[in-house]
Amino acid sequence: MKQTKIVATIGPASESKEVLQKMIVAGLNVVRLNFSHGAYEWHKMVIDRVRALSREMNVPI
């Protein structure tokens, strides 16, 4: 069982579906958002996108 976690803080440069997919394929398994910056609507969009990709790719995030 893999115990090491790969954590990424998601921001404007990494919010796209394509970039997130590449990160997940590379081993990403924890996503972090900095709630000190950005709007809550943007954070919700990113959370929804990550959850959808997690389901599509069958990878727990």
C-alpha cells in the first residue's frame, strides 16, 4: 500500500480539466485550495471538477 501522498495546491495555472488529469495520472492524491485568495464560487468549481475527475478516473482524491 502506497503511504506517500502527493499534495498540490490548485490555482489559476492548474485549474483546467486537462492539467488536473495530468496531475492525477502523475500520482496526485491530495488537492489543497488556499481560501485566503479567490472567490468561493471559484473554489466550488474546482472542488466539483476534482470530484468529477476522481469519479471518471476511479482514483480517490
